[in-house]
Amino acid sequence: MRLPGCRMAKIELPKPVRDTLADALSGYLKDELELEVKGFDAVFLLDWIIETMGPHLYNQGLTDAQALVRKKADDFVEAIAQLEKPVRF
């Protein structure tokens, strides 16, 4: 869920990571589709993939993280409840 008026920041990767991913993309396209996409073209394609698909992947990561935090919070609540002592009047 996005708050009104909030925009997701552009996904930016460090240059060494971008270069490595662009090289991997080039290799994949060559091996699997016999397409030659190198250099600037590979980086341009990678930027497009990041811009169009990145937010979906990022949001899924956030959803997964939220589920994990909820599970851990439930575990804490349960652990605390087990610490309760019986009360007698």
C-alpha cells in the first residue's frame, strides 16, 4: 500500500552491480535467444527492466518482509503469554 502523495524512489544500483547485471543479461540473451545485446544497449535494457519490473519485485520483497515480521511478532506474543503465572484469589 502506498501512502497518498508518496512516490517510490527510483531504484538505483551501484555501477559495479549494474555492470555485472548488464553482462549477465547480455550472456542470457546470447545463450538463450541468440541475441547480441552488449554495452550501452544492455545497460539501457537493464534500466528498462529495473524501471518497469523492479517496483513489482521490490513490493513483493516488502510484502514478504511484512509477513515475516508479523510471524515473529506473533511468536513474541505467544512467548510472552506463556510467561504468565496463574492467578488465585
